[in-house]
Amino acid sequence: MVEPRFKSSLTMEEIENNFKDIDFFDGIMDGLEETLAFIKGKAADETLARKRSLPNVNVAEIRATLDMTQRAFAELLGVSCRTVEAWESGKSTPTPTAKKLMYLIQSDHSLIQKL
């Protein structure tokens, strides 16, 4: 098995200094405790404030209202035609960034000209 190698512009000393005061185990435990509190409905306010809701988008509906082919819509969003097909068929879901972009386009069709 080949050992993975990572390249960085930082020296080993700089990397070690960046992580010297970080306890990864405590960070993982904090995350698990936040998750459990959220599931039980007892999450702290700051936990809920960090959660972002994404807009619901219907890819096929948005594309249809724009009167665009899957290929043209894919080019507009910077993804492949197969990606749009997968979104529309439910085989995959758009990334958060793609969802936000489609939501904005749906809200304001003039953005197409700017893109």
C-alpha cells in the first residue's frame, strides 16, 4: 500500500504550530454532544443559528419555466448534462451552491443574461 503524500506551502513547524492548541478528540465529542442535543430538541441557540436551510428547488420545473434544454441549463450552471439529468430523475441532488443559484435564477430570470 502506498502512503499518501500531501503537499503544502507551510513548513512542518508551521503546521504543528497551527494545531498545537487543538484537541481533536474534544472537538469530535463536542460535535457529537451537539448532535445528540439537537435530536432531543435541546440544542443551544448558537447551534441552531449555525444551521442553514437550503431552498427547495424543482430542477425540471425551473428549467421548463426558462424554456431551456437540459444541455443549455447545464451550461448555464456550469455542470454536465448528465448532472442535470440525474437531478431531474432524482438519482442525485444538487449541491448547496447549485440549489442557491437555481433558486436565485427562479426568482429573477434576468440573472440568466448576467451569467
